[in-house]
Amino acid sequence: MLTDETVAALRKELGARLDRAGREWLDRALAEAARAAEEGPGESPAARPAAWELRFASAGRHCRPADPATSTADAPVEVPADLPLDTADAVRVLLLHTARADALRAARLYERGTAAERRAVLLALPHLDVGDAAVPIVEDALRTNDTRLVAAAVGPYAADRLDAHTWRHAVLKCLFTGVPVAAVAGLDRRARGDAELARMLRDHAAERTAAGRPVPADLHRVLDLTASTPHPEEDRCASSTRTST
Amino acid sequence: MRIFDPHIHMTSRTTDDYEAMYAAGVRAVVEPSFWLGQPRTSPETFLDYFDSLLGWEPFRAARHGIAHHCTIALNPKEANDPRCVPVLDELPRYLVKDGVVAVGEIGYDSMTPAEDTALAAQLQLAADHDLPALVHTPHRDKLAGLLRTLDVVRESALPVERVLLDHLNETTVKAAKDAGCWLGFSVYPDTKMDEDRMVAILREYGPEKVLVNSAADWGRSDPLKTRKVGDAMLAAGFDTDDVDRVLWRNPVAFYGLGGRLALDVADPGATHEGNSILRGGS
């Protein structure tokens, strides 16, 4: 979950970016999300969308920056540092967090979301109380070829919860589709000493070389990590990776 | 020449088309939801299609430097299939989404009671969601279909100034213009409209509120027809401002009515070092 300090910092940053109409829209949207959190899950997610869910869908156009000409809206929101969010991402993550979206609600918003909405759900997962139940969402995103979704799928939630096979294929998918491995959370921890990942990377490099195609520099970076010895506590994390439920 | 194709079914087109369109000057498209050639049998298959228009297809377009928006609706042909009609209940969830710039394509195919109901219901949805509407005019019995369409529009909550009547031709343009609608022309290799006829219509009726599209889909069609109309206009003595008005400013004005159009496009494939931003607006 996001800490109170992080939520406050995010709201402050968004307040500085948005014009008055955008700030008022955000205040109302967050109030609706907070009300939904107090009321609990209530009706099934398949029923008519809650007010905050409609806000979630329309956040992109309502939370544009105050001055597009000089705006930094495309720049990452720097608070907190581990959330690489643009303005709409940040608003949507805040809404999901404030509404305390459960796994069912997150899945519904993902399944009938635009690419931007799906990306926000993926980015929010580490900050929601969904346990392992959202792993299928991550697996779905990793099946796509949309690099925005793939990059959002390999965050801290995936690092903590994907089984070894799925996680290795996620890394390979990043190399395959050109998503920088810098997007892969927990890369050092999970790649260290992973002989099977090393084999997959070497095979991929051999295939590229045989085809006369360049081997991505990121591949060597990950390969180097696999050759290093895991720390005892890191080994524990890597070997206790959970399987999806 | 900057080009906005206001009606093209990119789902049915290849990456070669995207490359050729970009090279020809296309920087923005609107993809209306429509019939896929193979009839659908349930609302769920519509939802996957809508998701594609709001997910994968904008991604594909952005990879080629083209801004992609869509219109969402139950199309006239499938409005006649009771298995498909329940998708109307799902539309509100989609009509709030950022990438949706109009309700459409709606209108008539065979002018049945079921089509009457779907058209009226969806014009109301457009009014409810502060969106304009893209209204297809029928391929058969076109003039009668256009006049009946105008009657339904006038009875609806949506002002005619927020309606684009598409697939117009010499027999229907005057009634559509007199009504105050936006005027759409689909330029095809050999059917609905061609470049020279389009130029003649522009001469007679002027460029005001005129939009030209390729309506390219899975049939015989050409995604570069917009550019060819621009070239034909210049050859016929129209100036570059007229061409820009028809091929860029008019579609921007119409689809901007809902306040959702965003024409800057970042290549999502160029995430590495984030240094390749392609601008679609200029």
C-alpha cells in the first residue's frame, strides 16, 4: 500500500501540474473513491460502474496539464521514485488505491479498460491489497505485444509473485520486444544464479547471431547477473516464488 | 500536406498501409466501429473489438507516428440481429473512455424498425455523453435513407451541428448541407465517390464542414485516397489552405467537439532513453 506520505506527495505534485478545473475534478474523483472504499465491495463489479470507475476511465482528458505548451506532463512524476508515472497514470493509481480496489474490481477495470487504463491497473498492483489474485492480470499483459503493457507488467508485483518460469519468460519478452530491462523490478535479486534463465538468454543470443541480427546489450547485462552468486536472503526470495492461484 | 483520415478501418489493414499512409502525410485517423465482414453472434465479441480499438490498434498506429481515435457503436447492419442488440447496454461503459471521440457508425442499412430503434437510442447516448455522432448513410436507397436519417436526427436530443453524415454523394450532399450537418465523403477505387467527383462537389458546395475519408477496410479500398484527393484539389486550382481545411482542420474541428481529441503521439516502441517523440499535430 502507498504510505500516507506518498499519497500526500503525489497529490501535491498533481496539484502543481493541473489547472484549477483539473484539481477540482481530481478532488471530486478521490472523494468518490474514498466513499466507495468506506462502503466496501457491495455490488458485484459486473454491475453498473461506480462513479469513481467512470472517473478512472476519463482521467486522461480531465487531468491534462495546466499549460500544454510548457507542461512536463509526459515527464515521470518523481514522487515516489519507484512509481514511473505520467500524470494520468498517477491519477488512476491514486484512484485505485483510494477506492481500495480488490482483485475482482481491479480485474474488471483491467479487462474492459483501454490500454492506458490497463497500464494503470498494472502499475497500481503493488499498492493494492490483492494478494496473488491479480497474477492472471500480469500474465495477460505479458501475453500482449503492447510494450507499454509489458513494461508495466514487470513491476514489483511481478517480481514478488510470478513463478520462476513465467518470470523468466517475462524477461525474455522484454528483450524480444525492446522493453528496457531497467523496467524489470527485482531483476538483480531474481536473476542472480538463475542457470535456466542464463540458458534461455544464451539460446536467444545464439538465435539472433545465427540470423545475423545484433544481440541486445540488455541481454548481456542480465546474463552477467545470472552468473553472480545469490546472497542467502536473495536466494530465499527467489526460490520461494509463489505460483498463481 | 498533413492529413487526418476521419474514417478508416485500420483493424483490416497491414503495417505496409501504416507506413504508406505516414509517408503520404497521414498523421491522425479515426476508426469507426463497424461490421467485420463476418457477422458477430454475441455482445462479447463486440467488446473484444472495442477493446482492440482502444488498445492494440492505437498502439500499432503510434508505432507508425499516427494518432488513433475511435468511434463506438452498434452498427446498423448488426442492429438487426437480436443476438447482438444487448451490446447497447454495454456502450455507456465505453463512451466515457478517453480514446472515443464520437458515437458511430450508426444510421441505416436496410431501414428496418430495429435500425430505427438502435439509431434513436444511440443518438441519445451521444447527447448524454457530450459526443458528436458519425452517421453512415445507406448504400441502397440512399436518398430516402438520408431523408429518414435527418428526420430521426431532428427528433433526437443531438443537435444537427454535432452530426457527421458519411458516404454522401451527388444525390445526397445538398439535403445534408441544407440540414446543417457535417459532410463526409468516402473516396473509393470505383464505387462511393472518386477524386474527380469529389473535386467537382467541392467546387459546387465549397470546403466548409466537408470531410474526406478513405473508409478503407477489408474490401477493395485504398488508404491513400485522402492524399489523392488533396493532390486532385491542388491540380484543380484549390490552394493549400483549402486542402488543409478539408484534410486536417475540418476533421479536427468535428472530432474535437467532444473535447477528447489528443493529436500528439509518442512512439511507444521508443521507450529506450525516451528520445523518439513523433509529433502528429504539425
